[in-house]
Amino acid sequence: MTKRKWLALVALFGALTLVTAACANDEEGGGGETGPTGTEPTGPTAADRIEVTVHFQGALTGDYNYLVIPAFQGAQLRANEFNAEAGFPATITMVQGDTQGDPANAPPVVDAVVSDANAVAVIGPAFSGESEASGDTYNEAGIPFVTPSATNPGLADKGWDYWYRGVANDAGQGALAGRYLDEVLGVANVFVSHDKGTYGQGLAEVVRTTLDGAGVDVAGFEGIQSGSSDFSAFISTVEASGADALFFGGYDADFGKIVKQARDAGLDIPLMSADGSTSSTFLSLAGDAAEGVHLVCPCNLAGDFTAKYQGEYGGDASAVPIYAAEGYDALSVVGEGIRYAISEKGAASAEEIRAGIKEYLDSLTVDAPYQGVAKQIAFDPGTHELASADPDALYYFYSVQGGVITPLGSAPEVLG
């Protein structure tokens, strides 16, 4: 997928001011169409629908847009389905807030949300750094915000009552990566590296801690210069350390180059990364050297939704639709919250709908989850982290086989 096509897609979506009822109602995301009371909702006629906006915040352009656009596409698809549903009590307009993934670009996006009289929720922020820059304002404004992809564990410690994480975090991702290196690959010592960013370094620190606890030697722990074109010095350091494997916490733009240059230099050890490298960009940058690379991700690319997504977006679909299903599910629970607020609580204003959405999200527990297309959606009542009876089941392993990022199974299936 070329960047030009992605930018054209973003421009197309940006031109939409009202989501039409062009898509048929979807039945895959069922299981959440009753409110906390368990009663069946009823809705007004289409003419009486309340106009609401749901903002999407993330890197819709820029160097990392391909990690975010699938989540936006998934959310847009679900909004279309709600709008096409007879009796749904609102018309949802998706509004884009492009930060290019940079926390410095978050304030004007947040200001646009807070000043929007029809805004009832935010899907995002997509990345952890911009979440830190946005969360206080959203929380103070009482606007529910559900991230489909921000994975830094520290976000749950911010005390945001209106924040919800629709994806598992890096504490589990890093711990499972460490276990995979130990139990599946059976390596004796690992060089752990990162890009010095909020996401990448935090993930790498969890991997290091897990390896230490398992008795696996950490041959080195080092941050790279993100954006560099030459990683030869770093690769020499890894080789000199005698490491049996390399783990990288960071994004595909760096990892793809590291993998290619490592293989070109003759470094023949297992290479592993996580969700930030699970993309077509990684495959493109690494080329044939990507073969055999190991990945862990809290994203489910193995379900039926991937085929649905690709059928909907055709040539504009991402070859590796990371977090598309999670974006779809995030909009699903927000949409069901809108339904609950209006149809069951009688909400008429944006403020009342926001409160109803929060009440609905708070009702989603491990014992009473929403059945999404990626996974069951339930939130820990204290932290608003994605919750599950088996937390490891929220993560998935992949390896590159024949140039394709191939699912190996969920963590319990792979690790036993």
C-alpha cells in the first residue's frame, strides 16, 4: 500500500460530514445490544435521530499513519452500520483528529473535541504519548475516550475515570514476549533494545524484567537512535555481546531496517518485536530478511473480520490491518453506549449521552462482556483496562512465513 493511496483515503474520509446509511447492518458484533439493565432498547424513527459526533484521534497522516488508519477504517465501518440500522436513535458523524502520532500535535485536536457541542466520545488516542498529552482534558470534560491501540501500562495509573483501553497492554505483551524467547525459542541470553520512546522503552523494560525472572541472561539493554538509516554500530554491539536473540521495542520503520542490516551483516540469531512492528511497512523495509522474524501483538489478525475489512475497503485496505478489528470494536461499544443513553436513559443532550456511554462501558465486565469481532470486551472496574478471565488470551503470536505475517495462535495456544 503506497503512502499516496493512504493519504488519498484520509482526504476522502475527511471530506465526509455525515455518515450515510449505505452499508447493511452487521451482525458480527452482537452481544452488546442491551443496556446494563438487560432490557431491549427501542429507538426513535430516523427522522428523530439525535446528531452526535465521535472523534477519532491518531496519526492519520505522517510516518506512522499505516499503524492507525486501519483502526480508523474499522471504526468508520461500524459507524456506517449503526447509521444504517433501523431504529438506532442517533446519527453518528466520525470526525478525524490527526496528530501524526506526535504528542505536541495533540492540544489542538483535543480543543476541537471539547469545543464540539455534539461530541459524545473519542476513539483514541491511538498512541501512548499522545494519550498522556490528551487524557487530563478529556477526563475533566467528561468525554469517554476508548483507545484501540495505546498500550503503555502507565496510562492506567493516570486516574482517568472516562478512559478505557480496548486492547491489552504492554505489561502482558512484554511478559509474553519474554516467555516466548525463553520457552519457545529456548535462548540463553537476549539483547533487549528499544527506540527510547514511551511505548518502546516501556515494552523493552518489561521484557528485560521477565527474562531476568526466568533466569535468562540479558546480554545488553540499549536504546537506538530512532530514524537513523545506519544501524551498523548497534548491530556490531549486539554481535559482540554474544546474544542468542534480539528483542526490539519500537516501531516498524526502525525494526525493518535493523532486521535487513542485521541479516546483511551475517547476524543469524532470532529477531523479535511487538505490535509496533506488525505491519506491511516492516515487511517492505526488511524484504527477504523478514523471513522467520517473531512478533507478539495484542491485535487479532486471524478472525473473520479481516476478510470483511478487506472486502469493504478493497485496494485501500491495509495488507496487515493491525487494530482494524479493535477500532471496529471500540466504536461498537461506544455505539451501544449511545443506544443505551438515548433509548433507555432518555438522554437528549451531548452531556447526558456521554454519561450514558460511561454507564454502559462501566457495565461491561468479565461476567457480562460485549462480544466483539476481535475479542470479548470487558473493562476492569478499577483501572478500565481490557479485562478477561484469561488475560493471556488477549495476545497473539505471529511469525513471518513466505513474506506474510502469519498467525501462530493466541498466547495460551502457543505457550500452553
